[in-house]
Amino acid sequence: MPASPTVLLTNDDGPPNSKESPYVLGLYRYLTEQLGWNVKVVLPSSQKSWIGKAYHIKEITKGSYFYPREDGQGDITDTSRPTKDGELAEWVLLDGTPATCANVALHNLWPGQIDLVISGPNLGRNTSAAFALSSGTIGTALSSSLSKIRSVALSYGTVVHPTPTSYHEPAHRIGSRIIEHLWHNWGEDQCGLRDGEVDLYSINIPLIEGLLSEEGLKVCWTNIWRNTYGRLFKDVSAELSPDQTRSDVSITAGEQDGEAKTTAVRPLPAKTGTLSFKWAPEMKGLITPSLSSLPVGSDGWAIHQGYVSVTPLRASFGEPYTHQNTHVEDRIWKMKL
């Protein structure tokens, strides 16, 4: 592996935006300016949280070129052009899922050139199974590892509302240092997809005051907290009158750490008596669980303690060990059909 990797940076929050995607530009600048890494960027053109590693298979995915400036604003064009004064780089925006962005980048835009995929930094934590199995951030890293590329999912847990911007740079610094360390000390897994390597890592950094301290935050190896969730949608049928449209109702695309991620909704006429449901997840048990409910050493426990969690993962469904040591002949069902 090269000393300085060529990196694909992607996310599920879309292009720089102070409310929905406040971190991607800062991490890009830290990776390129402080670490000196070569970073390519492909992002979904709009918010795509809670979409996992989904792909759209019927639609044509269309793209454009984005030329960000230091303030996160920039021109968007249909064709590539040289960068102008004040523009940091040329990025690509695709109107597809986060996993689509990564796969297109790896196999169409820069085939054979990407050494490491960094997905994030996500707006909100991705600790616990309930978040991880839904996360577009982790889903992108999972999909990239299935292409045998080293992959990292990076998430910033929202703890203070609103999050002080002074926390951003320290979070980029510690996140980049952890990723750099992993790159040079990638773990082993005899079942790994790449010659016995760990498939991917999930990193969660709580955005708390400790980031500003001289000693910084503790970093802890963790495992996934296996938890559950309940109702994710609210019945709003009674709230819609016959002349209303669904755009009259506030819809959120994702809500992690209590941080709503809003998205525009195409107006659709609501008919009297139709079933209507709005994304309104009950998150209290996931965001503020009791310490006694958190297994020591889990990612949920770590962020509760104010630690950074680093979780090695496999790009596979976890399997119970029910028949692991059973002889293959004894695995054959003996029952009358």
C-alpha cells in the first residue's frame, strides 16, 4: 500500500451546507492541506440519509461538476472545466444514492486509482445497530469494501445544540489522525475480503467540549451495540384536509442525535381517506439511553462516556454460531415434508 493514499471522499448528506452537510468541506481541506493526500470527491447532489447501501436500478444517474470555494459555495456545471481563482477543486455531484456515488467513482470515474474510501463526516452519530443498519454513511463504506477497497465511515455525534463551529476543526484533526493511523496499521481478519484484512471501520466522534482540551478525547476500540427501534413514522392522515398537499407537511429525511435533516418534498394531492404517514422517529431511547443499558465496550457505551469509538466491521451479515462447529452431515435437516 502507498504511504499516501489516493482517497475517495463521499457522504450521504450532500454538498456543503451549513444545516445539512456542514463537515465535508472542512475534512476535505484537512486531508489535502494537512495530510497532503490526493482526494477525489463524489457526493450525492442532495440529502440521502437513512438509505443504507441502496442503489437505484431503474433510473439513469446523472451528474454535474461542482467547484467549491472556501465558503462552501461554488459553480455547478454540466461539463468539466479548469478551476478558477478561489476554487478549491473540481468535485462531482450525482443524483443517486451514496453507494451509487462510491461505486461510480471506483469503477467509472477513477477505476483502479482509489486506495481508500472515506464516507462522511456524517451529521450525527452512527453508533448501534439501529443506526448502522440504516446509515447511508456506513452503507457507502460497506458497498466500497465489497469492491475490495479499504473503507472508513466517519460520523460526528451531535451532543450540543447547536454545535459550536469551534468543534469542527478539532473533529477533523482527530478524525484524520485516526484514519491516517488505520491506513498505516490496517487490522487483520482471516475472513476479510482483501487478503485477510478488516473490511471496513466505523468511527464515531462526539462533538463535545473535550475536543478543545489539550489532551483531547480518548479513542476506544468498540463493537456494535445491538439495540432496536420502534415507531419511525407518524400517522398524519387526519392532519391533511382534502385541499392540502403533502408539501404542506414538514418531512425530514433523517434524524440522528435529534438533528433533523430536511429535504424538499414533491407536492402530491392528498385524497380524503387516504393513508398518510410522516417520518417522525421516536429516538429518545437511541439518543439518550441509560448507561445501564449499554454494554461496556460497545460504540453506544463509548460515545456515552465521551470517547471516540472505532469499530472494525465485516461486509457481511452477522451470523449466530448455532451450527458453526457442527459436522456438515449433521446440518442436513431430517424431517418429514
